[in-house]
Amino acid sequence: MTGCRSWRPVFRQGKSFRYQTAPLRQRQRNRTKLIAINMSMLRSRRVFCNCKKYILATDNDPSGQALRQDLVRLLGPARCYFVEWPAGIKDANEFLVRHGPTELRMFLGEDVREWPVTGLYGLFDIPDPAPIEIWRPGFPKWESKLAFAPTMVSVVTGHPGHGKTTLMMQLWYQICRDYGLKAAVASFETRAKPHHQRNIRQFMYGRLERDLSDQERAHADRWNHDHFRWIIHPNRKPSLKFILDMAEVAIVREGARALLIDPWNKLESDRPNDMRETDFIGQSLDELMDFSRDFNVHVQILAHPAKMDSQLRGKRPALEDISGSKHWDNKPDLGLCIYRPNTFENGERRTEADLYVLKSRFDELGHPCRLALDYDLNEGRFKSVD
């Protein structure tokens, strides 16, 4: 120990624990002293405050190994080192008797190992991650501007009636079509039948539902059945736990690669009474991010902005405007907003819309930009006019 004047082995009997440590003297840093430490000394830790290295040379038996684990917890792993006694030697005393103090000092000074820790690595110790699997949304002009990927979470906002649900379902239809994927959809404001059913028919053929033949409708419905799973709560009171349970079934049984929650505001909150809303949302987003990584899926959440006064109503909302928490802006990997400057003008319906990429955590997912769209009333689907 730092400050010791001499070196000699000390073995005390009774309730003390035998403990060996390596001193770092200013003049002779390689000198080692074996000292016995009782538990009151360990708990205070003040006696060790000047030590830069602790060598744990406990007995080579289950009791000694358990003591070593306890010492690491008490002293902290950063400065802990340990020794593994040679075969046939149980402890320091037996090594001393067989080989003498000089060999023991050399062994404790040279044959020590750093205590292993979990969570701290050098670059070459980190395994190479799998490359990000990119899903393009189906509009060629958006090639480098927007993409989705498994293990990621995206959040989409926009004023009610601006087309969040229709546009996102069209994008996921195009992704599932182009990449052969399946998706689980929890849609609480737009029903699977007849609304999503009609939209997918129109997405597929580019004509209004009324203009499709029975054969075309049946083909679109079959494709819908093969590629989408609809999460519907029997009592229309879904919670996040219910959605994740059903999504896990869709992933494991059906091979779903994406989960859509539309909208977040319709979920039944199971927030504890003593938890703030912002903390609950942050915790829920963390849970969704873990879910996306654990099951290798993309999770997308559609969320309405908080109630806005008439002055702000005419402006594009930001992620931080979503009701409940700033976490909507901080935590997602991808943030989007659908905004229509005008829905009516001079008594006529306007169909122009803009999709804003507000946030992209990774370059592979795109970059902040504005993507121009137009809703074709004759085809029942959006077109890129970017």
C-alpha cells in the first residue's frame, strides 16, 4: 500500500480477511505488501484512497473467489487487478512456502490481470455491426432524401386532415410491394375495412375503387391479406403493452418487419399517477426503441400535435409540438411532418402537400428536406412532384 515502509507478509487469524494488494511507492513502485483487512476498514475505503492499483490475490477456492467479487464491488473495478495461482497452489501462503518471498513479489508484480469489465471497449474489440438494411419509400426522386430501416423508430406528425395516415400507408404499401415485406398496423382512427382496404386497392391500380373490376379488387384484397396484419383491440381500448404483444405475434408467426401505430393519442395510458406525462412518453419511446432493435423491425408512430391556437394553426408543426413531451423530438431516429398549406381555396379543394424530413439520425435514412407531393383525385393516391 502506498506509504508502507517495508514489505513482509502479514497473516492474521480470526474474522479478518486475507487480502493482498500491490503498492505504488514513489521510489519503489513494484514492491508489494500482503496485508490483512477487516470489513470495517473496507467499508470506510478511506484507508485505500491513495492507492492506484489493488491486486486481489484471494484463495483459489469458491470462498476466495466470492471474496474477490465482493472486494471488486467495494473498491470498484477500475483499479482492481487479480491473480490466478499456478496449478496446485491454493493461496499466497502456499506460494510463499514453496517459492519464497522474492518469487512471490515478482509474481504479484508481473502476473496480474486487469479485472474484466462489461461496457468499455477499444475499437478493435467491438464487433462489426450488420450494415443498415435500407427500404426506399417507392418514389425514385426521393432516392437519397428519405429511407426507412429496421431497428429504427420514426415519428410522423401533422395537423388532423392533412393526410398523415393516407401518405404513410401508401409509403408502406410501396415498401412492402418492392421488398416483399409484411407489416403490422394498429390503426385506431381509420378502419382496416373499408377505409384501408379501399386505399390499398387504389394504391395498387392507380384508379378509384369504383372503377376497379371485381377481379382487381379481389387481387388487391389478397395482397392486403398476405402483407398486412391489423391490430384491433376487442374493446377498442388498446394499450402500448397490448400493441407490443400483438406485434410480437405478427413478427414471430408472420414475419412482419414493421409496426405502425396510428395515432399515439388514441392509446389508453397506463401511466402511474405519480409519473409525469413527459417521463411516461420518454419511457414508452425507450421501450419502442428496444422493441425495434430486439425484433429487427421498424416502428413508426403517428402523433397529433398539441392543440394549437389559430395563429399557429396555419404553420407547419415541429416534432416538439407533439402533445406531451419534448422526447418526441429527442428520441426518434427519423422525424417527419406532412403539411398542406391550403386545403381549400376559392371554394375548390387543393391537393398539394409537403412531406418534411425534420430529423434523420443517420445519413443512410436521408437528410432534412422538403418533398413536394400532390394527391391525385382521379387515382386516389399521392404522387411525387419533387
